[in-house]
Amino acid sequence: MKRIDHALEPTQIGMRRTVTSFHYGAAGVGEKAYVQASLHADELPGMLVMHHLVKLLDVVEAAGRMRGEIVLVPVANPIGLAQGLLHGRIGRFEAASGENFNRGYPDYLATITPAIEASLGPDADANRATIRAAMRAHIDGLVPSTELACLRRTLSSLACDADVVLDLHCDLEAVLHLYCEEPYWAQCEPLARLLGVETALLAKNSGGASFDEHLSGVWWQLDERLERERGVSRPAIPMACMAVTVELRGQLDVNHELAAKDARALVDFFVHRGLIAAVGQAPELPALRRQPTPLAASEDLRAPHAGVVAYLKGPGDQIDAGEAVAEIVDPVAGTVTPVVARYGGCLYARGLRRYAAPGDSIAHVAGTVSFRTGNLLSP
């Protein structure tokens, strides 16, 4: 394993943070996987998973089983990790700018298409190399003026040529779920099976320029653009970057038992992809726990007024349309107001706080009928 420390642009005199990456295998040999944890720095389960994953990959590499390249970034956001206020961590947004650490990544399509369109042809492998080289050149040409911009460039540079990108997050209280772009579901399904994912939420360009979609989206968007322009004679564009956000349950689900289990599932997935040679028979894929659902069918349940949140349903429960998920209790007025799911589905996440202001999000239910449009991601 090779360790590389990447210095970020300092914001203050005497202060310089680094992002550390661990590299297994050989670059350019076989597929490449990139895994990072805690881009939202207060979402910690992924860090512990990475601790266990490093130990497993050390053994794999020592045994000569690496057949590709795997890059790990155990702590993807040292900026957010350093932000604290009144004994709490502020890991989702940069305090200086208010920007979400998982939004605002580069839009490659508009930049690289004019430069490469004429050179794309029927050879999918050649096109993959051309597109990745253009993405790399775009990233290398960025001149970040802030520490956050430097962080985004660093992470993009490490991941832009990967065949598999796994961005490890968690929710507040939740079952294990993931977000994947629709064109990649066939590649993602084995991962969902091995991890035991309860809910897989699919979309195409869910909005916000998140880390995963800024890498996966360029391939299908370019393919669709060329299909409109050239029809069936368009160049062969492979779906060459399966980038997925994996939500490792909730913020309190930080323990060695779960982390070791998740790390082993990731190794099994790398064996399935051919990045790691199997020992004996390759791991069998378990059954899919639930069929994937559209992110546009995810219902965000909100408090109608201020009060104490008394949950009636927990993560993983199946909710019927019209069924109450929680009650909002105003102990002064003596009112108890049910919060009802309009569509029904799997309650895959809910809040940690038990007091809500009017309009606060308290739970998410994954349904099957799409009804949302526009930006599908939370701020």
C-alpha cells in the first residue's frame, strides 16, 4: 500500500490541512475503484468502515490477490471535521461559505464535449480513454481560490478515472440505503445485494452537482447528447463510472461489528468486479431485499407546526398510504397532530431530534410512484 498526503490550499497563516489517500495495486492494471468516507464530516460510520477495509486490503495485497487498483480516502473532509460549535460538529456545510460539501462539483459535459466530440468513434475503449483524459485535463486546469475548491479538485482528481466510485455517507436514523443513477443500476445491484441494502433510490441527474453524479453523469449525458445529434450512428460511449452514494444507516450506527461487516461486503464486491482475485469460489450474491425505487417517488414528511416529535414508525417499516408515521405534540395547546404519508412505501430515514419547528423534515418514505421534479436532493 502506498500513502499519499495531498495538501489543501491554506486559508489562514500557519494552517494547512491535508487529504490522505491509500493506494493498493497498480495504476492502469485492471479496473480502478475509489472509495471515500465522511465527505459530510459529521457522518462517521464510513470512517470506521475504512479502518476495517484497510486491514482487509493489507491482507489481500500481501497475498498477491490484487487484480486492479483500489484507492481509499478514509477522511474525505478535514475542513468539516475541524468545524465545531457549542460541543457539536458542523460537517455538512462549510462554515465560511455555507456551501454543502457534497454539492457544486464540476460539470464536465459542457467543457469537454466540444474538444473531444470529433475524435469519438465506434471503439468504446478508445472513447473511454479519450473522455477520461479530457476530464483529467479539465481538473488539472482548475485553479482553486479557496480551501473548499481545492478539496473538491483533490477528490475529483483522485476519482475521475475510476470504474467504481463509492462515496460513504450516513443519514440521521436510517436503514442502509444508497443512491445510484439509473443507467448504472445493473452494475450497482451486486453491491446492493452484498451490503444488504434496504432501499436503492434511482434517478438521472438528481440536481446539486453531487460528488457521485458529477462523475457518473458525464457518461450517460454525453451518450444521450450524441444520440440526439447522430441517432443510431452515434459513437460507443460506455457507462464507465459507476458512482454511488452509500448511506451506512444512521449517525449513531458506529460500531466495530457493523463496520467489519460492511468492509467485508465491499471486499466481496471488489472480488465480484474482478479487482481482487477470489479465494476458492467467488462470494454468492444474496437476494435483493427490496426492488429499487425512483428518488422522485421519495416523500419528505414535514412537521405542520412546532412540537415534540413522537414517532410511531421506525426505519425499515413499510408504510401504507394514509398511515401516520409520527405525531407532533404541543403540550401547551394540548394538540396531537399526526404526520401522514400520502403515498406509502419504506420508511428509510427519520430525524434524530425529537423537537420540530414548522416545516422541519422528520422522515423520508421511499414509494414507487414518481411525483417530484426539479432538485431531488436535500440541501
